[in-house]
Amino acid sequence: MMQWLLVMPIFIPLLTATACAFSFRKQSLSSVISWTGAIANLLVAILLIQTVISNGLQVTAFGDWKAPFGIVFVADLLSSSMVLITAIIGIAIVLYSTADLRSKPFYAIYHSLIHALLAGVMGSFLTGDIFNLYVFFEVMLITSFGLMVLGANKAQIDAAVKYVVLNLISTMVFLLAIGLLYGATGTLNMADLHAKVAELPDTTMMLISGLFLFGFAIKASAFPVFSWLPASYHHLPSAIVALYAALLTKVGVYALIRVFTIVFDLVDSGYQPLLIVIAGLTMLTGVLGAASQFNIKRILSFHIISQIGYMLMGLAIYTPLAITGAIFYIIHHIIVKANLFLIGGFLKRKQGSDNLRELGGAYSAMPWLALLFLIPAFSLAGFPPLSGFWGKFLVIKASLQTEEYLLAATALFVGLMTIYSMTKIWAEAFWKPLPENAPAPVTLSWKENCLYITPIAALAVITILIGFMVEPIYQLAETSAMNLLNPQPYINAVLGGDSISHTAPLSANGIAGGSH
Amino acid sequence: MEFLWCLVVGLMTACGVFLMLERHIVRFLFGMILVSNAINLAIFVAGRLTRGNPPLIASDALLPAAGYANPLPQALILTAIVIGFGLLLFTLLLAYRAIKELGTADMDKMQHAETEQ
């Protein structure tokens, strides 16, 4: 049973995706399948995190090929909480898109792709094998390509070209890094790599970890290599962009955190000063980019970049508190960002535009929506007691403790600028009267309103809950951070106590095979 | 032997990167194909090259004879080729569609996503 539990978060979405693909002629049937799949996934995710909390780390070796030889799935606290958040976002998006994309011709195939994407994301969180991580990245990538061009209008095709090209470069570099790492160590298992990487010559380690850093930085849209994100995200349908904003870049950050704690030690790899600079500049460019935009989706897209900076900042400082902050920030950000995009999408559906100049009067027309907007907006900017405040507080405190004053000042300034952007959306879309030439808002049926508002409200409630019940989430993040910085228990659990790896025939013979 | 292959990989990467710096989307794709094949070769070489020593275990031994060829990089490359093939197919179709829809193959002129509507 436990053996199966780890596979379920990938198996269920893949099964759902297949079922949706077969029922693409019947819209309502594919909606029902999609809902069922999303709910089943949430239940499994809850079961998984419960098991991990009560029984500790879970390992499944495929075909009983023991690590480090076979592929293993590992669910520690970090990956199982990421799986849970992914499942929550999955349900929210599936519900929302039932209303938002129903009229579109690609509706049924959309459900199929979105579940396959979720499978890729879940797999990236759960796998303990670095080549398997590559495979799940590819699953995620190819489905995200597919979702990107579903609408197939000029702008989307153009956006997709940029998205595809830059992500392919990242993929190639990632693959090269894995190949070289295997050539240097003879293993692909992350737990096994920990000890073997430490024995590598410094230059080799620096080269390989540099390639990983570059590859994942593109995925995470970090400072010099973020341009694919603001070039492509704003042409996606709202439900899809919310899913991308919540999950895709965060998988990149997750991979960075995983690889630079368990496989490489960030301090030993020599990239810590660079990553600190990258983190600061990522925050700054993101928020400055957002300040010049007048389209809700574009503002929010640039804010993804600036928020990624905070997470990278947590990793770059590399103290337990900082990593705790980074993990807390990821959890908070996934919920809040998805929510803001969903609200932007709802406004677009009502007014037919997400350009701030053509919007207005939403406060008087929908005061409850204004309230629902304020919660994630304030949380994003970091108002206490909402979730964003605690995330920012943790990483900034960690930066002050390590005397990175410039970085702390940047983080605070970026928080201030985030308020500016959120106020801009508030003032333009909600507060000012509707422009004279704007069309009258679309009236939606009661059912459609429900489908739009339920996920938005649910995510807002989760934001508030995280804000008021910081302690359990903080402890979860702290334990995860401790496990990452002191990975011995993880390694023992994966490799089965006294490490088999040193007597392994493959490594004993050396992959050069010449030493005997 | 490995040194020679390293040169080949380096040469392929150099050509690939040169093509990828072009503005024409099809040339870019050719460059991408070259680089991704160069990477596959790099994985192959990183697994070290041995001749005439298949990783087979003799019936009376527990381990294969020393100096055997490591089969894992081949498996990795095979996976990477399959994935790369799928991605390439998608990208080629996308490029074809982009040229038809946008009326240009020059990536500098592909500005439809950037303009404010």
C-alpha cells in the first residue's frame, strides 16, 4: 500500500489525462472525469502528507531495484507538501476552467493536457533520481507547449516561439549537466550523489553545478534569463496562466533548492555570491518591469519574477532560517499568485479586457470581488498578518543575520514597489469609474459565477489560514529546511542504512571500468 | 579516442551555437538539432569508450570482467533521443505555423506578442 502511495500522484493525473483524451467529444463527460481526477489527487496528496508526517520519509524503488541502481521515488516533508499544494491548485484550476474555457473548441483536449502537466509537476517533486527529474521536466515542458498553442492565434504562436526556444535551451543544458555528472560520479541517485560529488575536484564540480544553475535558472526565470516569461504568459487563457504562474517556475526553484542542498553544497560549489547577486537583481528587474505595465496579466507576470527573487534569496543565504523562509515563500506564493491570476481572468471575462485603461468600476459592481482581490494582493506585497508577510519576514531576517544588508534593503524596496503595482491594479480596475466607451460588463449565469468565485474564495481562505496559523506551516518549512541542510537521514533512508553504494559493483569497477 | 570525440562534440556545439545565433527561425532549429545531438554524444563519451567488452557476466562470475563498456549512458541517450525527437517535431511544426501565421521567419520581426492591444 505504502509502495503504491508514492506513485499515485503521478498515476492518477495520467489516467485522468488518458480518460479525458478518449472522451474529447463529450464536454460534460470530460469535465466530470477531470473533476474526479483532481479530487482523487487531492485525497491521495492528503494521505501522502499524513503518512510522511506520522511515519517519516517514504521511499519506493521501482521494480525493487534498490537505490542507487534503480529509480526511486522519495517523499519527504518538502516534496509531499509541494504535492499537496499542487493538488489544491489543480482542483482550483479545473473548477475555474470549467467556467472560463467551456465555450472554447479545445476544451476537452485542454483537460487532458492539464492533467498530464500536473503529472509532470508531481513527478518532479517526488523523484529521487536526477535523470528521472529530467524526464518529468520534459513531460511538464511538452504539455505546457501544447497548452500554450491551444488557442492558436497569431499572438499565442509568437509567444510560444519564445517560450519554446528558451525552454529548450534550458533543457539541453540540464541534460548536458546530468551527462557530465554521471560521467564524473557514476550515479544518478540524488542521495548517492551527495557523497560522491563531495569527492570531485573543485573545477569539475564548479563546471557541472554551474550548468545545473544555468538550466534551472531559466526554468525559474531568474535574472538574466527570465525574458521568456513576460514575453509569453500574458497571451494565455487565464486558467492556464494561473496554473503556469503557480507551478512551473516554482518547479525550477524547487529543483534548484533540491540540487543545491542534497547534491551540491551551495557554499562548496562556489556559486553562493553569484546567486546572491542573481536573487537581488531578479527581485529588482521583476518589480521594475511590472511598474511600467498596464495590463493585469503582464503586471502579474513580472511579479512572478520578482517573487522568484525572494525564494532564490532564501536559498542564496543558505542558513536554516533562510531556507525555511524560501520554502515558506514557495508555499505562500503558489496559492497567492494563482489567485491573483484567477481574479484577473474573472475581470477579463466580465469586461472583455485585462488592460487597466479599459477597466474600472469593479468595486461598485462587485464589492465582494474587491475584497477577494485585496487578500492576495496585500499578501503578495507582504502585509501582516497575511501569508506573504511571514515569508518576507523570514528571508529578510535571515539576510540581516548574515549581514547581507544590501540584499535586505533590496528585498524591502521590492516589497514597497509591489504595493505600488497592487495599488495600481486596485485604483485602475476597482476604484476608478468604468471608462465611458467601455462595453457593459457581461452578465454571467449563477452557475458560472459560482465556478469562477469558488476557487478564488477558497484560495483566499487558504491565504488567510496560512497567515493566522503560521506555526504549523513554519514548522513544516523548518523541518524541511533542516532535512535539506543535513541530508544524512534522507540519504540513509534512500540508500538503506549503511550505504550500499560503496560496495556497488558499478562504482567499484568505475564507470571507466579500467581500475580492476 | 575520447579526446577525438571531445573535439567532435566541441565542433558540433560550436556550429550549433553559431546557427542558433541566427535570426532565421529554421537556421536556429538546425543549430538546436546540432547542439542536442552534440549533447547526446557528450553523454556517450562521458560514459567512457571501450571496445569489444560487452557488459555481460560470465556464467561462473558475479561481476562482469573489468573494463566492460558501461551500458547506462546508452540508455540515457536513448531516452534523451526519444524525448528530443518529440520536442523537435513540436518545434518544427510550431516554426512552420509561425512562418505561415506571422508571415516572416525572422525572429526579430516576430513582435505580435509584445505589442499592446
